[in-house]
Amino acid sequence: MSETDIDKAMAEFELVGNRQNAWDMLFRDPKTRKFWEVFYPAEGGPRQLRPITAHKARTEYPGAFSGRQSNLHDYWLDGEILTGVTFVLDHWRLEFGASTITPLTSIEVHANGAALRNGDDQFRNRLCEQIGKVVDRLELKPSVTCTIAFEDGSSISISLKPEGYRGPEALQIANSGQMLMVI
């Protein structure tokens, strides 16, 4: 890829951040939601542009994500790993590192061509099977659903439909204990 091609691509991408103590830069294509990095080869030569997974971007450019975790944005959860599921008396807590999503309405797990809703036989097993999976994207559709899609094609859907509310809230999203959003 030529320098001109790299410049053209960079002009269409959103700069996410830089690698600490290096010239490498992380970008995101807002059209495809994919991450790209511009890097300088260790052996020398011109800069290069290559795609990078969201998880690898999060690992190699931690400062680019940690500084933005206090604000919910369209790639806020991309590349994170579901590290835990907590079952509470009448709701669940989904843990993604320092971030948590607490569904207070019904949820469904979509995996292997099947969908299981809370209350269904094997629902808890399917929900726990999502632990360790990498998030591809978080999609919020107000008054409809919040979907956490994983790289393997599975997902967790949280109902945001008003008729499904059991109280005044459907969902809480927090980072490091700081509430970012309540629906």
C-alpha cells in the first residue's frame, strides 16, 4: 500500500489513539466498525496500514481505550472479554473487566442457532458459556433492545421494551463503579 493510499484511508478513519512510547497509531473505520493500525516496521522501511482485531487493539493500545471508558461511545465495549456473570435475586450482572452491564429486564442468549430466554431450561448454562468470549460490538436500540454481539456470532439481548420493565429501569451500564447510563 502506498503512502498516498495510507493517507487516503486515514482521512476516512477516526483516530482512536497512539501506542505508548511509539509512533504507531490506532484508527477505526466508522463505516465498518473495524480497527486499523498504522505502524512502522521494527526492521525499518515505510509505514504500513493493517487491520487489527478489537481485542488486540485494546491489548496493544490500552491508553486509547482507558481514557474513553468514562464515556459511552459506539466502540465502548468492542474487544472486551465477558469475564463474569453474577446471578442476583432478580437480575444479572455481566462483567467486562472494569465495565459492567446490569440487565433488569428479560434477556436472551443466542448461540448455535438457538435462543434461550431467562426462565428457560439451560438458560443459565448458555449465559455462563458466554464467559471468556470477546465482544464484537454493543448495539443500543432505544425502547427495543441492547445487544452484546460476540466475535463467534453468539449474542446476549436485553429487552428495553417498556412492557418488559419490572421497575423504573431496564438496564444499568457502569465503568469502574461509575454509572455511565441508566435506561
